[in-house]
Amino acid sequence: MNEEKGTKTDVMIVEDESIVALDLKRRLINLGYVVTQTANSAKMCFQKLENFRPNIILMDIVLKGDIDGIEAAKIVRNKYNIPVLFLTAHNDENTLNRAKVSEPYGYILKPFEIRDLKDNIEIALYKFKMEAKLKESELNYRTLFLTATDAIVTLNSHGVVSSFNNKAEDLFDYSEKELENIHISHLIPGFSAMNSSFVKTNNNLSLANIKEFTAIKKGGSAFPVEVSFAKWEINSEIKQTLIIRDITIRKHAESIIKKSNRELQTEVTIKTNELNALIGQSPFGIRIFDESGNIVFRNKAFENIVNLDLETFNNPNNIFDDNILSRYNYLDQVNKLYKEGGQFETKPIYLDPKNYKSDDLENNGVILIYRYYSLTDEQNEVYSVVNFIENATSKMLLDETNKTIANINKRTSIILETLEAERKRISQELHDSIGQMLFAIKYNLEAYEKVSNTDNVQFSGIKDLLFNVNKELRNIINQLHPSMLENYGILAAIGKLLEIAADSSKAKYSFKNSIENISLEKDVEINIYRIVQEALNNSAKHSNAKNVSVVAAKLNNIFNIIVEDDGIGFVVNSNQKNYMNYSYGLAGMFERANAIGANLYIESSPGNGTKIILEIPLEN
């Protein structure tokens, strides 16, 4: 018996013979059906249907009254959408032909058997259910077909258009009459080559394909399209349905973006070469290893150390083959470096020269200090390790060392100034070149949008992408050389830094400033700005802080800036003067503070956040 969700099938009997109706009701109940309503005429049937909806109606063809069972079945089907199963003792051809017009779900001839009764009811219910699903499917398809934003075309087995939606008319500039029975080769010439053998999947449908073609409008103009197509079979005839999308705007935008990417890549290559040149001139030996430990870079200073021809010192292709690391048991720390990240420094290592006649070494050995730093990606996975090798032999000549330190400090100041000048130049070039190109792209797209009156989702996506690229470019330019600092001073620039940080972080940022105005030298301002910038970047990357604050105050002719967060904190070196043990970022902050004669202090411990205090003495 047909049951859905535990509910029994409710059958309504329309029979003007009361004895027959009672007998039929008894039989249906014995079969497990529910009979809650009966009627002896079409009029009574309609009255009860206003407040009651059975699953199926057993209708006698011959009913007393103005409306017989055949006419009543038509009304029930059209108005109430309930399946009707005819009961009749008449099987003459005229009666059956009249009954067919009402589209019944079957006939039960009187007298009938119980088995026939049950089978006919179940078949009628199943047929009604399948027709309802078919109607819903057809309605869904028709709705999608007519409301689709892309052109939809169906081809017969000969490649001729058999159906299409209104978007197809608009796309190809053909009228409805002109599109009927046109061959696909007139619309998409290259598509005829796609008529390969039909490989069915489920439900007589082939796998969908997506390819790009050149389409032709009625007037002969060509334009690029993306076609999604699949084959299907019905009544032994193979057909194809095509979804056709005009990608003219997308192709034009892709061309512009590719050109911009090439120009940007050229700029990145130039800057990379400049950076490599700076590294090549470093006084420290530098080696860079990839994620597998293979060496990918050596600078000139490292090659100079190799040329000293030292005992045990070798020039390996892989970090794990380094004799020095193996001899002094540092390989465990290297393994930890690759697995967990971080950094470490070796103790001073004394190496004898192989050739004691070397004039450079003056018959003395060489003392080297190795430093290793891991570089990690956004997922905190190590992708590279950098090794700095310092020749510390000059400590034997203290005066020379002091001079060297003084020179290094001077060079550091010059490098910082040069770096800022270079940042300013790069930011200006980015603004004048890439920025102007992005503006031109945006202007052209908006102009094209107005002219074409297009309303394309991908077109809007391209404009959003350009907006985001332009926004990111402005942030990069501001990071390289803050115009706010140059135009409005350090306090306004710090406020802008916090604004930028808040845009890219979930933490809450606050700026407490008790100073109305302060006048500082430009080099002092830029170093203060970089220190605050590095502190905020470190907090965003490493602290997991929820709140970050910056305080600016003036006390006893001292300009104080405090950057504080409530993050995870870290272990602070007790001797903060020896800042070389810190990361590059923190070491750079100390160097900048020294360059402007300021004092920098770090207060932090695991679980207690971090506070960075910068004290800048002011001239009277």
C-alpha cells in the first residue's frame, strides 16, 4: 500500500448507489486504506473537496444529476489536482472515448476483484506522483531557461538549433524567427569539430565540457565566448545543450592585468637585483639554504672565507654536510631550526689555516661565529634558512675593532638614510607608474560600462579587484614612504599607522596623545616612525594580541612613545644593550634608536604581553 511518512492513503468514493458505495468502502478498509468521505453526486463531491483533500477519488462514470462522472473528473483534475480512478460497468467504446478526455488514472470495471482494486489504486497513485515530479522538473527547467543570464541553445543530432532562450537572440543579434532551425556553424564556427562520440553517464547524459570559442553575430562581427555543453539522448535521438557566455570584457581585462603583471614583475626583478647587490657587498659571509638544506646562494664575503684555506672548514652543497656543524655538535639545532623555526648562534670557533705561510693570516688562526635564522611563510612553515658567518679575528686588535664598530655605526646611519631615500624613490615610482596605470584601467572600464550599459557580474568583480589592488598599492606606497609623515608630522603619521593596522587585524587599536604639536628633524621623525611601525608589525604577526595601544607624551623635555599589547609576550634578554641576539626587526629598532640618540626599552615575559618604550631627548 502507498504510504508516505507513516500516513495511510485516504480514498474518497463518489458513487450514487449506496449499497455499492458501502461494499467498496468495506473492501478498501480491509485493504488498509482510509475512507473518510463518500459522495453520491458530483455536486456533493465538490462541496466536500472545499474542506477535504483525499489522496485519490474513485469516481463512478454514471452519476445522477446534471454532471456525470466524466465531467466531474475534468473539474477535479483542473481545479483540485487530485487523481481520479473511474468505476464503471460500461466498457463501450463511446463511453471510454469520452472518459479519456478527462485524463483519468485508470478504470475499474464492475464487478471487480480485490486484487484489481488495490493494483489500480497503487498504479494510479504512482502515476500521479511521477506526473507531479515531471511537472515540477519542467517548471524548474523553464524558469532557469527563461531567467538565465547566459544564452542557452539546444541542438538536434544534425547540429541545428531546436530551442533557445531570449538571451540567445540578444547575444547573436538574431530575431526569434531567424534563430529557428539555424545551424550552429553559423553562430560558433569552431563548434562543429566538437561532435565526438556520445559517452553516456547517468540518465542518458554525457559529461559536461567547457571550452572557449569565437562566435559570430548576425552582422559578421566576431567575439569570444565560453561554452559549457553536454549531450543527452531522448527517444533514440542525441541532442546537445549549450550555455554560451560572452567573455569579451573578461578577455580585455585579462589582457590588461597580464600586461600590468609583466610590468610589475619587471619592477620586482629590478628591485631583487638591487637587493642581491647589497647582500653581495655585506662584510659577513652569507649562505642561504632551501627547505631541503641545499645551498642556493653564497655571497662574496663567504667565498673570501673559503679562500682562507682553513682546517676543517669546507664548502658543502647541503647544510647537513657542513663539517663545522658536525664537529661541534650543532646538527641537532639545525634540525630543530627546520622543524620549529627560530634562530641560534654558535660559540666562537677557532680554525687553523692549512697554509701557515699565508700573509693574510700572519701565521695566526681565524675565529668565526656562525648565526642561523629560519624564514617562515604565513603558515609558519620554514622555507629557507640564512647563515651569517662573522670573522671575529679582529678582536685581537681592539683599536681596529673599535674603529670598525664606529664605521659600521656610521654606515648603518648612511644605509638607513639611503634606505629611506630608496623607499621614497620606489614609492614615487609605484605611484607614478603602476598607480597611474591602475587609474587608467579603472577609467577605461567605467567608460566602457557607461557606453555598453552592461550589467555583468564578472565585470563588477573586475572593478572590485582593481579597487582592492589600488587600495593595496596605496598601503604599500604608504609603508615605503609615508606621505602623512612628510606632510603632517610624526603624530599624524602614527595615527595613520594605527588606522592601517586596524584595517588588517582583528585586534583593537587605540592612540592616546597628550601633545598638540611637536617639531623634530626629518631623520628623527622617520626613525621614530620606523620603530613604531616595526613594533606594530611584530605585535600583529607574533603576539596574538586583542588590544594594542600607542601613547605619546612629553615629560621633562623627553618625548615618550609607548607601544603596548596584551599578547603572548616573550623572554627579554637581560642585557638589552646586546641587541644583536634579538631578531632582525628588534635589532633594527635598537639601531634606529641609537642613530637618533634615543633610548629603547623592552618589557615582556611569556603570557604578560609586551611594552616597548622609546625615549627621545628634545633640544631646549
